[in-house]
Amino acid sequence: MSAQYSAGGRHRGQHRDPVGAVLAGIRALGHVVTVLLLGGSIIHQLDSDHLGSPQAAGSAPDAAPLA
């Protein structure tokens, strides 16, 4: 009796691919870093200290007011 296995499956006694494991780890680490950077960017944008434009509000007008 012979067993039919799918091409991508791992079976008992089959050697693991260390390069594939390292590449998968690097890929997972890249995903984590990307999520952390995007989350930090979102938090920075939503921080209450950064709402509005303090430089424009604190500057003098470009032209003298018409009295």
C-alpha cells in the first residue's frame, strides 16, 4: 500500500529546510516591524499636541489689516 502526499506537506522523517525557516522568520519580523511603524505613525498623527498648525496660528499676517 502506498500513501499519496501533497507536494507541500511535511512528513515524519523528512528533513526541515533551515533556509526556509530563516526566511520565514525574517518575513514575520518584517511584518511586525511594519505594523509597529505604521502604528507609531498613526499615534503620532492623532496626538493632541499635533492637531492644527501652531506655526500658522502663531505667526503674523502677511499683509497689514485694512482699517
